[in-house]
Amino acid sequence: MRTNKRIPALLGATICLALLGALAVPATVSAQTYPTKNIRFIVTVLPGGGADILARTFGGKLHERFGVPVVVENITGASGLQANQAVQRAPADGHTIIINASSTYNATMYTGKVGNPRTALAPVAQLTSQPLALIANNDLPIRNMQDLVAYGKKNRDGLAFASPGIGTSSHLIGEIINTKTGINLVHIPYKGIAAGILDAIAGRIQLVFTSPTSAGPHVRSGKLRMIAHSSPKRTQGMPDVPTMIEQGVDVDWSSWFGIFTTYGSPRANVLALNNAINQIAVTPEIQKFYAADGADSVQRTPEQFGETVFLVLDTGAKIIKDLGLKMDE
């Protein structure tokens, strides 16, 4: 009987391929596509605030896209410091994310308790660019900035205004208006702007500087009145709301909402998040949500968002220095 000499060679090749395939399995399993576990989504404000609304909206969409639970967690206090520190302490794998408004983010960075601001957290995606709106209690006889200045000069004891903390954009704008107009707006810091808005509705304070996203539902329901906003031009989402500049008070300030993760997280994970968030942001549902509250949708790379973050941060730091404010958080 003739022996087929090719059989041993073929058998050897088959065995080698099988062994290579077996060795490849663990490598494939260990390199699973992000995410590989639940996503922890931290919010710096109480439930009901603008950042909380955005987090829960995007969290639901991220769950649909990634197929893993996205757990929203509200950590309040110290103008966002505790929440951002929680992200700093998390594993650097992109599975812990946080939504920040520029206002509270800047205040956190100004404390000096998070180290170098450029390595404190990793920017992931910018969600919006929007002004801050001046919101008034309905009983206050103010319809515009001219009314505010006139009323403020007659009431030298001052008008109380809410912000989410010392050094936030809401606080700084109030101080800038004091400097430019000579009136006395008295700063009342809250742990979250939602509580300040509720106090304004109840008449316990007179004014709130906040995002249109946070105030929008209360303005539309008639519980509060929107006087002006801080962008240099009228926005597409609020075409009927005049700017502070066109009403004679020179305030130009645009803020942002954005998502960060733990510094040092793999770039591939950050890019996966950025891509998913940018795709969610352009859906009709999200665009309608932004437009209703005067926010412009922004889709940028992590690096582009980082440039915006540090530009606004540096601008705020200069204002704090010029006003001689002390960050006591």
C-alpha cells in the first residue's frame, strides 16, 4: 500500500493553525470594544438642574447605543468639587464620566484642590454653547436691564441673586454687573442652581443667573421671567430675548455644557465616547431639546473641546483676579 507523504505535512499545518487559533482567543477576549462594564455618569447638581436633565437624556441614549447600564449619580456640594474629585479617583478607563457646566467646572478648578487644571480631567465632548440668562421673580418690577439698574439704585440694600457657588459664571456675571452699573446685587451661593430657582419662584430671592436649559421650563410655565442673556448676539433658540449688551450693560459671556472622564483614560475609549455623544447630539430629539432652551449644539473632537475649556477657564481666572475675589471653597 502506498503511503501519502502529504498527510503528515497537512496534519502538522492543521495542528499549528489550531494552536494559533486557540492562542488568539484570550487576546480577542481581553481586547473587547469599549465599554466593558457599566458607565457611571456623575452630575454635579441636584436632580432637576440643567446638567441633570442633559445627563439623564444622554445617559439613556448611551445605554441604547452601548447596551450597558448608564447609572446617573448626583454628587453635590462645594461647587462641583466633590463630584469632580470622584472622577479623578476613578479608574482611568473611561467608564466614569461627568457632565460639567463651564460655571461649576471653572469654580472647581479655581479652588486649587484638583491639581493642574490641564491634567485634572480629560475632556471628552462638548454638548452645548449657550449664554447665561438673567431670571427674575415675577413680583419684581423689572422687565429689562434698564429697569434692573434703576430699581437697584433705589434699593441700596441690594437684590439677592442665586448661583451654584463662588467663582461660578453665574456669580461672576453678577459681580461684573455690580462693577459696570454701580448697583448692589448680593450673591447667594447654593449647592445646586435648581434650589436657587425654586427660591426665586417662591420669592425668597429676586434673581438667578443660570443656563436657559435650567430656567427654560419655569419661564415657559410663567413661574419666572427672563430679562436678558449674556451672549453678544441674540440666539436662534431665544430670538425674542434681548442681550445685556443691547440693553446697555456690557456683559459678553458664553458658557458650555460638556462631558469629561478620568485623566489618562485610553484614547480609544475617549474617542468611542466622543463619537457616540456627537451622533446622539444631532438627532432631532436632542436638537429640539437644545433649541427650546436657547442652546446651540456643538460637536467637536476631545482636543477642540479642551481648547474651549481652557480659554474660558483662563478668562474667568482673570476676572476673579481683577475683582479681588477669594476662593474659599
